[in-house]
Amino acid sequence: MKDAHRMTRADAVRTLSGAPMVHIAAATADGLILRAMHGVVVGDLLTFHGGRTGEKNGLVDQPVAITAEEIVARIPSWMVDPVRACPATTWYRSVHVRGVLEEVLDPEIKAAALQGLMERFQPEGRHAPIRVDDAMYAKAIRSTRVLAVPLQDLVGKSKMGQEKRPVLVNKIVRGLWQRGDPGDLRAIEAIRLAHPGPIAFTDAPDGLIARCAMGPGDAEEAARLVGDLYWNANFSTDQLIRSHQSSHWVGLQDGGVLVATARAVSDVGKRSWIYDVGVAADRRGTGLGRRLMEILLDHPAVRGTEVWLSTRDAMEFYRPLGFEVAHSYMAGTWPRHWMIRPSSIGIASVNSAA
């Protein structure tokens, strides 16, 4: 394996932990078997729920091979060459484990494995956590069989075009942005992080990085950035975080710090609504807000739709982007202006008119 493709142990464990299914293979007296299973990482073990009877039962104390895969992006030929056909490829992460399948007898590890399965498939909680010292679960922990493979022989591979020239990788991430299929924007973020050089799905002001997929930490930053703006006076930080996580979001970062953010809610086909456009106080008036809005209007979920927003006093900021006031009224003690941008306006025409 090329060193550029080899994952760190921490990244390999993270990929294994996030895999919805793993595949386990082994040789038996009856031939080779291959099964899909739910696995949970507990410390240095990959654990499974196992029955007292059945095929898996015969694998205890036997060598097994385990693999987990995550397809990050599907790369079609047109992202590389607009005319010439070539087989589509995928960029992916994969993890392979080899070891001996053993039965877990330690009740604390068994409880942690069973609780891990609950967290995986019932993330909303609403149950008493499985703990070794909880009498309610004592019998279940004793009677339930848990199997495990030590993570000693663990290899992770991340194939994200690390060997490709940056100009080609940039062409591909811009293609992913234009296609905008489910998973494409998260793929852009994963590819960007896998490359040491500058990888960008769109142009950003000098020194800044454009972001297009929100993570939990990013949502917290965005909530702090817009939390003191007038329209969010009655919303908690938790509400703002959940709003961003449920939206189509773009941002601009400087040195890893979020300095501008904007999000949209969209039905993807007909209409979109813009919310929470915010720029750090010391960066306002520098053009970041305008560029941020151009990126959001070109978002795959927003482009081509009729776009709405409301504002108290920023009409002149939005008009050059194609918005016009459609309706105005008093909202308490301040005016509220609903603005609309027709679906016939493309981002290219806005840029050319700027």
C-alpha cells in the first residue's frame, strides 16, 4: 500500500467505529463463510453480539478476517474529461482486521459492547444505560454472548486521489459541487482534509477556505457567530446548532476559524429560504458577506429555485444579488421586509453584473 493511502490507526479505528456493517470471513470445515455483522469498538476490541448456536458459534477461537468500507465519492468520467469516456471510479476508505475470534467473559466489556449497540441503533436514548453495576441488567449481561477480535492487526486505507495532481483534484471537487448528489458535499470536505495542498470547490477570498458541509463543531461556531444578531434574540444556542445541522450551509474559514456563515432551507425543486447570514464583526464591510451569499445561492439545493429571505434593513445588500422586496410589514417595533429572488436568475448572471 502506498504510504499516501495508509490511514493512521486513529483514523482506521474511527472508520471502523462508524461503519454501519462489517463483513467477517473465515474458513470452516464446511468451506468459506462470509457474513455481514454489526460491530462495536470497545477499547482495543471489535465486539459483536453472538448467539449460543448458529454459524458464528463455530468460529470462536478461529482466525477470521474482517473488512469495513465507506464509499466517499463516485467519480464519473465527465469530472475528468468532458468528452472521453472512462470507467467510473470511487474514492473510499477501507479497514481490514485479522485476528482470532474470541468470546468475551469480562462483564464490563460485555456491558460496554451491548451499550454501544444500543447507542448505534437507538441514538435517541430513552433507556437506562446498560451498566455492569445495574441489577436490572445483571442477568442479561451474564447470559448474552459477546464475541470480539483484538485490533492488533489493523490496516486502514484512504484512497482520496492523494496521488493526483492538485489541478485534477480541484476539478473533481468542483464537479462534485456542481452535481450535488447526496453525499457529494461531505465528500468534498473529506477530500479536502485528505490533501495537504489547497483544495477548493469554489473560489474564496484570499487566504480563506470555503466550507460546504456542516459538522457538529462547525455548527457550534456558526451558532456563536450569529447568536447575538437581532433576529436570534429569542433562540437558544442549542436551537441555533440544531437549525444549522438541519440546513444547507456554507461558511468561510480563516486559519480554521469560522468568520462568515449562511444557511438555507430548501425543497430543492421550487423554493428556498435564506437564514442566519452572519459575518464576524471585525470582517464586516470587506466583501465576505457578498461572496458568502454567492456561494450559498450556487449551492446544489438552492440554485435554480425561487429564493426568499426577510430582513429589517439589509435590502440594499441583497438587491445586487437579484432580490427585490415583495412584502413589508411591522413586526413588533421594527419593519420586516420579505425579499424574493426569482428562480430565473442564475448565479453566473449575478456575478457578471457585479
